[in-house]
Amino acid sequence: MPHRRAHDQWVPLRDDVSPESWRGAVAGVPPGLCLPEVDERAVRGLKFADALPPRLAELTLAARTADVAGAGTVLAEPVRFVRLTGP
């Protein structure tokens, strides 16, 4: 997939995401959402990574970088699907 950039007014989605699949996914989001995935490589070099077991270090970084309130706000915004044609 080519590199895609987010914008303050739109976010490019995977080509296989349809309005129906989006509605189904958003409807199934729990009120507390979830923590973001953290690549184990992102934890390397952080001070707490040496003091904690690897999985706990990943969860700690995920909790520090999560913006659950912001994600909830974004998911509550109106959505419009636009399919662009061409390159």
C-alpha cells in the first residue's frame, strides 16, 4: 500500500473499508475503547523498559500514548465516504 497522509479534515482508509464495514466496526467499539498497539522496538531504549518485563513495558508505553478521550471524540464525528479515482 502506498504511503498515505492524514489531514485535519480527512483520513485515508484501507481500500477494503466500506461504509457498511465502518459502521459495523464503530458500533462494536466498547465505551472505554482500547490501548493502541505498540511495536516492541518502540520500547527499546526507554528507561522503564529495562526495569519491566517486555509485555508490561509495551503496555506502559501504550497507556502513556493513548488518547482515549480524543479517539472517542473522533469516532463520534459525522463520517462521509469519498472514493477518489486515479493515482
